Amino acid sequence: MPRISFKPGTFLYPLPAVMVTSGSFENANVMTVAWTGIICSDPAMTYISVRKERYSYNLIKENMEFCINLTNEDLVFKADYVGVRSGEKEDKFEKMHLTKEKASVVSCPMIKESPVCIECKVKEIKELGSHDMFIAEIVAVNVDEKYMDETGKFDMEKCKLIAYSHGSYFSLGEKKRKVWIFS
């Protein structure tokens, strides 16, 4: 069967669907981001790509920090809502009954309901076109202990994380097999 060719575009799916918090604890905002990932392991580095017109853009640029809050099946509706509404017009924490939790290093809050919260300090902002990329060092990772197994390892299956793909959210499902990495 022949392939169909499309014009160049954002056709890399699935993507993590995360809620990003920014601002001060008293004046915080939350938005959904799907353009994020790991870019370095030592030091641990991540990125988020954000449109300049988003309310969170200036909060992140002014404070040079943010938290990536992973989303799971319990947070799908809330993640979708905070991704399509502006924090300039309403308090999305209050509207979605999300609980602000004090972070250990950065001044913006984490989301208590999130299974994993990743605290980040911006090192560089890359202007790329429709989005600017905030390249950040991961300065702390906070995991809800109910998602840890009996050996102290993070249990992804318990967490029930979600991903975003072409306009829809999907559960990541169960582990299919163990991957062996030899060095």
C-alpha cells in the first residue's frame, strides 16, 4: 500500500499531556502543555514550548521557573479545561478545584493532585516561531508516595498517566515487557 504525503507539520504523536504551573504561589497560573520532554540527563534538563500570547508565557519569563505536573486519568478533564481557558480571565486552580502545594525549590506551586511534580529553573529561552522553547534544569522531582512500589521504585502502571494524540487524550496502559539495557 502506498504512503500518503503531508506537508511538513507537527505529526509526532503521542505526546505527554502535562499541566505547567507558573507565577508566584499567590499569583499562580496553570496551563496544559503537550510540547515537552527530556533533553539531557546530566544535568537533568527539560523543555516546554509556549506561544508568546499565552498568559503563562510572561509569568515563566519573569520568574524563570515553572513546574511540570504529570497528568493521569483522574486529571484528564481538568487538564483539558486549563489548556483551553486563559488564566488572565479566571483562576483556573479555583475553577478546577486544583490544590496549590508548596514546591521544595521553586516559588511557583505544584499541583497536589498530580502524581509527579517536576520543579524547573529556566536556563535559556529559544525563539522558534509560533512557540518559544523554555529550556530548563530540573531542580527537584516530587512523587506522591502512593505511586511507589514496595521496593521504592515509581510504579508507572499505578499512576495511569495520559498522553495527547491528534486532538484526543489516551491512557498509556500497561507495561508490555521489560526492557533490558546493557552497558
